Amino acid sequence: MKFIVNSMLGYWLVLLLFSCIVAGVVFWIWLKDVMV
Amino acid sequence: MFEFAIAGIQAPIFLLMITGFTVGIVGGFIGVGGGYMVTPALIVFGFPGYMASGIDIMHIAGKSVVATVRHRQLGNIDWILGLAMVGGTMMGVEMGVRILNWTKALGLSAIALLTGSVVIMLGLFIYTQIETRRAHKRIDEISEAGVTVGRELKATRFSDFWQSIKIYPIVRCHVARIIISLWVIVFVGVCTGVLAGFFGVGGGFIRVPALVYVIGATTHIAVGTDLLEIVVSAGYGGLRHFMSGNVDMVAVFWMILGAMVGAQFGSIATAFVRGPAIRYILAYSLGLAVVGAFFRLIYLLTGQQYMFLNLFAVVFTLGEMLFLCLFIGSLVLFAVQYRRGKWVPAWIPALVVKED
């Protein structure tokens, strides 16, 4: 974990991936709620 | 879900508040309104396009007041620079809108506009990223030599040329510590205003780099001063949209509720970091916005057939907002850890300020 965090690019990629996954999940939950 | 009577739709209040909160953090930190992130999100929530723009610009005006007050307390506003630029920007925006109307009458399509804004954002991203990496390396080298580095090193020498133009009146910007011709400030304001008016954006992501690389202000001053300018331009824009019936004030209220808190966090976070950290976040927001806009462009160019492209663009835009907030939060967390002498990644010391 420290190895990834120690590299700025690695940290950046992991954080972006995590954010997109969370956004995707939230969006999918909301979409399921909205779609008839 | 809440019934928004003016917009004529139902939308989740929670998502509006979260959107306002995340964009508030980013906007308070890098000095942008965040319209290029919020407007697509509002359209996804179901607001009609014209109303998404109106709600967005109205919420930007409110959020920017909060962020400006906080930045004033942090000493990041140069009033002379800000107020001189406001005049030029308002003129430029009006010119930009008229040029847009003229080109639309000649047959310029929405796709061409989107392509143009992608090209500009891409260019700004590449330049800012390269310059910031260079500054990051320089700070590392200077620190290793045992010299104490302040909050900022000079970004480029390009600003020396503009500061050397001696057309009266020449003003002394005390907070920004520059002496520059008033006409240069107005000219830069007009140019950024034309781009903002033409592409229909607030222009913060153009104006902050202009203040740093052309005028020669430090990044913190550029952020605070730009937010002051956004209060005026977004306030005027919001008023015009309101008069045109493009604003659902209830939706604005919920967004500002989140944005007011977010803007505080974002503004205070600037006190923990050096200039290059803010420029990194600005570059990332531009780069990621280009990716989202690129997918949207492909979706439009393929005749809106492939829905997954549009959905991917939306998820990426929402993910980008969360990513930027998490990155800003990480910078503050690492800054606090660094001050306490704990372990931080190797790339952190050059980006954060050790003492207040």
C-alpha cells in the first residue's frame, strides 16, 4: 500500500478508480430507483 | 425525492446537496465555479438544460461569496487586481456572447463548440501540468540544498514581459506584490471574458492560469481574486437567468446549503499547501473534464446511438468531482501528518507548507 501511495501517479490512479467506482454505484442505485 | 415546481421535475435533495458540497470544496480550493462539472450532473438529475445552467450559475454566485469571504480572511485577495479585472471580464463576456450568436447564425454547431472547449481545456491542462511538475521538482531540489522555500516560487518568466509594458496608469497591487499596467489587467480580463462568454462557462479555469502565468500573481492570490471576480460575473449572470425564468430557487437553495460548507473546507485547505498543489488540482480537473467531454463528443458524433458513452461520461464527471475532493482532503491530511513529523509520501513535502 505504501508503495502505491509513495508514487504520485499510483496514488492518483487508485484514487480515481475508487472515485469512479463509488460514483458508478451511487449512480446505478439512483438510476434503479428512478427507472420504472 | 422532492418536487421542484418551477423546474417541473422530481429530483433527490441529497444528491443536490452532495453535488454542491463536492463542487464547493473544489471551487474554494482552485478558484473555479465548477459549472463544467455541475451542469452535466444537473441534466442527469432531470433538470432541463437551460434550467441546469441557470441553477448552476446562481449557486456559483452564492458559493463564491462564502469562498471569497474565507479567502479574504486568509489574505488571498488583491482588490485592485480583482476589481480592475471585473470590468474587462464583463466587457469580454458580452463580446463573447455576441461572437457566439454571430457564429451560430453562420451555422456553427454545438459539436464544434464542444470541440473548441475540449481543445482549450486540453491545452491548458498540458501547459499547467508540465509547468507544475517543473515547479515541484525545483522546490524538491531547493529544499534538498537546505534552503527554506516559501509558499510559492515564480511560475514562469512570461509574466515579466507583461509587467514590463509601461502604459499608464500603472498600478501597484499590494497583496499580489506586482506593479503592472492597468490596461494589461483589463486586456487579460477581456480575453478571458471573451472565451468564457463564447463557450458559455464561468471562466475560472481560464482566469486562474491567466492570473498566474500572464499577470504573475501567486496561485493563492489568483484563486482568491478570481473568486471575487466570479461573485460579480456569476451574480450578474444569475440575475439575467432569473429574469429569463431559468432558475428554480428551491434547487439553488439545496445546492448552496452543501456548497456553503464545501467552499469553507476548500478555501481553508489552501492554507495547508503550496502553489503547485493548487495548480496540480486545477490541471487534473481540466484533464478529467476533457475525458468526460470527449466521451460526450463521441456520443454526439455517433448520432446519440450508444447510450453507454453518455452514461460513462456522466459517471466519469461525477467520479471526477469525488476524486478531486478526496485528493484535496489527502493533501490536507498529509500536510497535518508532515507537521507532526509522521511518514508522508515522497512527493508531499514539496507540495505542503510545514509551518503556518
